[in-house]
Amino acid sequence: DAGVIQSPRHEVTEMGQEVTLRCKPISGHNSLFWYRQTMMRGLELLIYFNNNVPIDDSGMPEDRFSAKMPNASFSTLKIQPSEPRDSAVYFCASTLESTGGVAAFFGQGTRLTVV
Amino acid sequence: EDQVTQSPEALRLQEGESSSLNCSYTVSGLRGLFWYRQDPGKGPEFLFTLYSAGEEKEKERLKATLTKKESFLHITAPKPEDSATYLCAVQAVTGNQFYFGTGTSLTVIP
């Protein structure tokens, strides 16, 4: 079974441009997470979906960031307008939510550079 | 507030020199504690899940243990291929979010 698939792997864009990151979770998983990773702050949770519904978006930095999950097999994270401080690696992860606690599985990430 | 602190930030070991990585956590009811390995340029790779104090899990040269306040990742006779960043995460019973520590960067020197 394919793991979590993210695209693109690398994105270089100019300040002020719109950026869209894409994620396909593992088939059958019902929870999806977007994380941002930087050297200074490590892995930060941006937003979490359960059954395609946003449950917790308290980690979204500001209104320039938005995320959607139109169906169980696809999610996007959009930044508009982008700024240099948004440069980071963005990860998508998915899991099957369970009362017992099941690990999240990560994609390979999108390295975003805003110049 | 749920919190995870990992130490040390970085660790250099000679090949064969055993050591332990620490993950201290504060969570309002633990649903699970998770260890991941991350190689440069890749996403975190799942290693272990621990659910309750006293539990242990092993995989090759790695053994993870859990108490009510912390978890240890013991590395026995490490090899250069064990060099990576090791991340710890917790999940609380009150939510499904995973909260990560900032990781320990392990370098094993031949």
C-alpha cells in the first residue's frame, strides 16, 4: 500500500505569490494532519481533520493560511500571499483514529522556499 | 497544556557505545506515546507506540520504555546507520492531535 503522498516535493516561489501544497492520505485513514517543520520550532501542528472536517486549526499562523479536505483522499494547504518567513518543510500525516492510540504516518514533505 | 521535551538536543556516540535518549511529557491523560526516526530530507518514520507505564518495546538495537512522566529510547551498540533525528510525540485522551518534541540528533561515529 502506498504511503502518504505529498506534492510537490520542492517549491520555490516569490514573496506575494500563492502556494498550494497537496496531500493524499493513506487509504482507509480518517484523520489527517498538516505540520510545519523548522530548525527553530521543530514540528508544529497546523491543522487536523477528522472525517474530512477541520477539528483543530489553532496552529494555523494567520489568515494567509487555509486548508481544505474535499474528500477522504485529498487535502490542500494554501498560503496566500506567501512570505519569506513561511519557508519551511510542510508535512502531511494520516492515521486511523482509535481510542487505543494509533500512530500517524507521514509523507516525505514539501520543502517550501519563499524568496 | 500538553508538552513534550526531549534531551539531549544532540548526541555523538562512538560505534558500539550504548546510550539513552530522554522524552519528558506533560499530558492530560495519555492515549499513547510515539517514537519516530527522521532522516535528512525525509518524513518521520514510525518506530514504537507505548501506552502505559512499565511498557517496553524493542526493535533491533532500540528499546523504548515508559514511565508516568517520561520515556527513554535506549540504543545498544549503535551503528553509523542509526544516525538520525529521533522524535517523540504524545497523544492525549482528550484529542487526536500528536504533539512532538524538538528531537534528538544522533550521530554515530565509525
